[in-house]
Amino acid sequence: MEKLPKINIIYEDNHLIVIKKPANIASCPDSSNDLDLFTILKDYLKKKYHKPGNVYLGLVHRLDRPTEGIMVYAKTSKAAERISKQIANNDFKKTYYAVVEGITKKEDTLTDYLYKNEKTNTSYINKEKGKLSILTYTTISTKDNLSLVKINLKTGRHHQIRVQFSSRNYPLYGDHKYNKKYLNDNKTELALIAKELSFYHPTTKELLHFEIPLPKKYPYTLF
């Protein structure tokens, strides 16, 4: 296996591990066979706790490969089950920040029906075939025809934030799939971060809240 990159662990106990996912790494193994966070974390746990056999790690949610931000993985099957239940009941709260092209409204609710094309790994609006997709956002600041928006997802669809904003002519900065400006650009990073995460601890029931700062890089530094 290639050398494992250092992981940024925000919180860890016997039941779960919360990390800051870097941009441009998959949350779990996929068809690319590139090194992924799930594999990295399993190796970390195996070495830290000197486990000779297979290490349990539960994948309860994902972030798109180009998206950075807070993720939680479960260290026991019971924790995975209980966190997954919170996700199903909408008790698992993720807050995203994104930089989009154009000047957005002060606040708005976006409602669409999104359909995923498995062959191209893209989603688009299709009222007949798509699944109900809802998000709300607040504009934090605007500058140079760019807007920094705070986003709360009401549903968790494939590429939801990216598709809903691009369909309204507010494509995300650096989006290689939905922003025409970056379709052939492999260097510019997507300006989308899962900045906050809140959920109830699977055993203590304590409300946990995690938050990370915006990256100190363009275009976030505009704001």
C-alpha cells in the first residue's frame, strides 16, 4: 500500500471517530481504486490498538470526493446503527459553506427533484424521475461577483448543493462537473466545505457539535 497521509482527527472515543476530510480524497473505496479515507482510518485503528485481525469501521455518511469537511465514522456496529437512525430521522445536522458565482439572495429555500445518472456520476433536475431535494441557504457575504453562502440540507441527494445552485445560474466556484468555467480545469478546488456537524452521541445521548474554520485560501479569503 502507498504511504498513508496524515489524518486530522477532531474527536475520538470508543464508539466513534470524527475527522476533517481533505478535499479530493474519497470517503470510502470506489471504482477508481484510489486510496480512500475509510482504508486510511482502518489502518490507523489497526496500528493504534494493535489489532491483529480485521478492524470494524462503520461508514454512516459520505462527502463527495472534492468536498472537504467534517465526517464521522463509527467504531462499533451499535454506534453505526444509532447514528444511521439519526440520519434517517433528520437528527444528524450538517452545515455547509460554499462560494458560488453571482450575487445570491439574502436567504432562500431551493426545492427540486434530482435524478442521478449512474453512468456519468452526475445528477440533474427531473420532476418525473427525481427525488425531492430541499435546501435552505443564507448569504454571508458577497464580493467580486462571488457569494459566500451557508447551507442547510433538508435532504441528502447526490451532488445536491452543486446541482441546485448551478441550475439557478449560481454554480460553485471550482466545480468541475457543473460549472462550465472549470470543466477542463483539474487544478482549481471546489469551494464547498462541510463546516459544522451536530448529532447525539450513540451511547451517552449527549449532543455533540463540531465546527472547523473556513480554509485560509482563495476564494474563502475574499470574505
